[in-house]
Amino acid sequence: MIKLGIDSFAAVKLEHDAHGIPKKSTPEQRAEAIEQLLQRIEYMEEVGLDVFGLGEHHRPEYLDSSPLTILAAAAARTSRIQLRSAVTVLSAADPVRVYQQLAAIDLISKGRIGLVAGRGSFSEAFPLFGLQFEDYDDLYEEKLKLLLEIRSKEVITWSGRFRPAMNRQPVYPRSYQNEIPVWVGVGGTPASFARAGRLGLPLMIAIIGGEFERFAPLVQLYYNAGIEAGHPQEKLNVSIHALGFVAEDSTSAHDQFFPGYAKTFSKIGQERGWGGMVTRRSYEMQAVNKRGSIVVGDPAEVAEKIIAYNTLFGGLAEFRLHMNVAELSHEQLTSAIRLLGEEVAPIVRESVG
């Protein structure tokens, strides 16, 4: 059965001065944003959604530089919903501390935590922790291997390039689950898909633009690499993170989602040299187009596109909708959670089984 849920950032809305320069958020604003996020996670469980994932950033508009801390709070306030990091920037983290924090949350939640290990879509974490961004892939590969070893063994002897060696050192506490699930988070790099397959780890694909069919050959590359490495088919599964939003009717959904989406991705595009402003036409090519990757519409339209994703990739383990890239209010997000749980999820579950 496919698990349905939501990925999120811990975003705080920044006010701007007369010149368009963002002001600093207040302590009260930051505390309110965290509280509202936790309320939404509780509400997700109430309406029957299966899984929640939280990202990691080191920027003024986000409060999730320590996502596992927030997930620990969510674990204490829920009893059923699965909790995920989405993603943990493992290249810039210490695998020992990551495992210890995960294990503590696993005990609090009685086995509901999982980690999506990624390299991150922003570069701020690397200079912050004294690392070179050009080493990000080597850092990721080495630290992922150490994390997996810690997950499987209590006492570790290990040496590498980027971290001090460990000589028969135990790592505590141990987790509630026999093995905490670890996904490899990927964007569109073929080598990342192949690496996940070789390691026999589940795959979490972040699809943020274009047509989702372009990922089909990369998913096949993942399966081929896993099978060639000798991993059983049942260990190899795919989950999707896609941008989107659901409202009572299609026009309202697009009208609510587009302005904030355009603002966010125009800003990111300018930072990264992608080009100009996001237009309504370019947005609709991805969101209105049935083959487009953005999942926005009324409940029936959103369910239809999730089912299309599931069919294309031969069955998904999880599908997580990322809504708060569009500066939506707590009330808008809460309404969408209700629709996703009460109207979209039953359609998808009946269709895909």
C-alpha cells in the first residue's frame, strides 16, 4: 500500500521594508511558526495521512537547521504518523550524531522515524561547518557508508578522509527499530540513482520541475544497478517528493499556489543564475499539463496525477506532496491537509491498492 503524506520546510514569513529588503523575524513569529507546523503534523495524523517529512536549511526564512529536533517534538505529540527527515544534509553532518539523534527519536516514537540522506539543494551548510562545497559528493559517500555501518553495528572501527578514525567505539543509544530506514535522496543525477541501487537502499526522488516521465530511465538505472549488485527486488523501492497543493476547486488551487511559487523560484533562479522571473505560462506547463511534475488542482486532479506517478514508476512506496514552497498561510495549508487526507487519499488507495 502506498503511503501518502506531506514534506515541509519550517518556514517563517519575513516582512519586507519599503525597498523590498526582508526584515528579521521576531522571536514570537518564529515560535508561532514552529507551533503551527507541529499543529499541522498532528492534524495530518487526525485525517489519516501516513507520513511527514521535514527539510533542512540554514537560511533566515527557514527554522529547520535542526530538523531532527523538530521531529522529536512531533514524535511526542503523535502516535501513528511516520516521521522523516527530508532531507538531512549528510555531507555536512557527523554520522555519529545523526544516528544518535535518530535513535533517540525512534525510542520516543516507538519506531516511526526514518532518514532521507541527501547532499542538499542549498550550499550554506558547507562553509558554516568548515567544509568545502567542491567535496560535497565525496563527503556524502563517505558519511553515508559510516552511517550505515553505525546502523548495523554497535561497536565501530572505521577510518576515512573527512572524520577522525574510530577504534572499537560503541555508539549509543541503539534504536527501537532493528534498522532505522535510510533513503537516498536524489534530484536528477544518474550517478546518484546508480549509487542508491548499488547500496540496496530505497530511493527518494525530489521532482521539482519539468515532466515527470523524464525520470523513468533514471529509475530503471536504479533498479538495474541494484539487481547487478545482488540486492533482492523487494529491497529496491521508490518514493516521490513533488511540489503541489490541493483546494476545493482547480482554479482556486492554482490561484492560491502560483504567486508564492513564482516568488520563491524566481528568487532561487536569480541566486543560481537560472534566468528571469517564473511566468504563469511556464508554471502551467508543469502544473496544468497532465505530464507536468507539479501536482496542483482539486482532489480528483491531484489523485489522478499521483496515480500517474505510481503507474509510471511501477508502484511507489511513498508519495509526499510539498506545499509550503508557495508562502501559503497556516489556514491554507491546514485546508489542503484535510482535502489530501479525506478526499485525495481514498481515491488513490482504492486505485493502487
